[in-house]
Amino acid sequence: MQKTAGIHHISAMVNDAQKTIDFYAGVLGFRLVKKTINFDRPEVYHLYFGNETGQPGTVITFFPWAKQLKGRIGTGQVGVTGYIIPKGSTEFWESRLQKFGIKYESAVRFYERYLKFADPDGLELELIERQEGPMNNWNFGSIQPEYAIKGFGGATLISAQPNKTADVLENILGMECIGDKDGFLRFRSEAEIGNIINIKLTPSVRGLMGAGTVHHIAWRAKDEVDLLRWRSLLLEKGYYPTEVRDRNYFKAIYFHEEGGILFEIATDPPGFSVDEPEAELGKKLMLPSWLESKREELNDILPPVAVRDLEEDKG
């Protein structure tokens, strides 16, 4: 049976590009690994944040569009995005969140303690200490590798049909069901990061797409051959995956599972250094070849943005 290694990336909707960079790079210490545009709407940035190289399982991406309405987290969406922090680093993160005036609370799920908080647009986030996962060697501000977020711990899915979503995770994506507790069904993949998926079993309001919500969650395929096998399997199982789409940094297919959540399956290669050196990741606006002729026009439309040290982190 085919098995995904786990989460490849998660993509979300937000209003303000600079505010998003300040939060994910400036507060949480992610590296901005790619500054490009939404290939389907080139007047909107597509910003990618991850560890030092943007490895699969570490990357969250954003479509910042000032004109979009506020969304509502609910069924048919990823409800919570979780991140792994190194063992012994919870106190550091509590102190850092306090320093930036970010409200948080502690919670326990499946015997693990989480710090729960939200980003400026209302996306729900969690930090959880776990031993697994390689260290993130990207330093920013006062965040040294011994405290740096390693990558995704997992995600909580809010499905309109939890049992149907569970069936996709187990019987199509090849994840293992490892628990049923406190109103959540838990699955695990084989990777060290991006490997824990919770399905919320209790009722929820219907999700509305907009700022502060997740657009889709992507699962890992080893390569393009593997991706085509996934596509054949989905067709065989009665789903309607898209054709393979070239996203420059990976190739992907998309489909809606029966709980209403948009799933993507994306290849691990070629990665983010395919069009710029690893040392320069995220510094320049990168465009696909078919839009390069519109660079000047897009530079005039897109707001200027930069990764910057925040006042709270100085001194």
C-alpha cells in the first residue's frame, strides 16, 4: 500500500503581507524561503516560510490579499496547525509570546501539553515539545537552534464527515490510527515531522473561507512517479483529482475529500533552491518563466515587504 510520509505544506489566507512576515519570521523565527506570487492570481503574493532550507514538513505558505473578507474556522477546513519545539523550550516560548503581547493558553491532548495561540489574522496555532525531528539551524533574533521550531507537529482537521475523512487518511494516504480520546481521532504517518493528524469528532460550525483560515493541506509524495500513482489510486477510489500542476518547487494534484477539506498531494523535489541559491532564499521576488516578462508590472502592483528585526527583539 502507498503511504504518505506526512504533511508537505499547509497554505492559508491572510490580509497583510508585511504583518504576516513580521509574525512568522519576526516572532516565530521561520525563514522566509520563497517570495513569489499566486500562480493563479499573480497580483497576490505567495509567501513560503519554513526551516533553513524549507524542507517538506516545515513549510507554511500564505496568500495575503487585503481585500478578502474575514473567514470563519469550521467544517471543511484545517482547524489548528501544530508545530514541534525542542524538548525543554516551552518556557522560552511562553516568555517570547509574553514579550510580543501574544495571548496564549496551555492545553493537553493525548497526554501532551500544548501552547495555544493565534496569529494576527486568527489562524489557530499550537506549539508542542517533542524529541522527534531534526533541529532547525536557522537563527533569527534571539531564537537559537535549541529553541527554534522544528516543523509541523501535525494538524487538526474539522470535517463535515469525520468517518469519511478518517477513511481517506487510513485507506488512501496510508496513515495509522493510533488513538481515540477527548473527542479526537488521531493518526500517524512515518515521518518525524508533520506526522500527527487529529480529526475533531464533535460538531462544529460550517467553515467560511477567508482571511484567518487554511486554504488547503498538502501531503507528501516521493517524486512525480509516486504522484501519478496517487492520482491513479484516487481515480480508482471515485475521487476527482486535478491534472498534475507544476508549482515550480513541487508538482501537485488537488482533490476534495468527502468531509469538505481541500487536500493536495505534492512532490518532495525539486525544492526551493531550484531557482535561487540556498543562501539567498526569500530575498528576491521569484517568478515562473511564463510571468517573467511581467516582472516590472508586478513590482508596481505588489506592496514592498521585508524580513525585519522587530523592536521587541532588540536589546
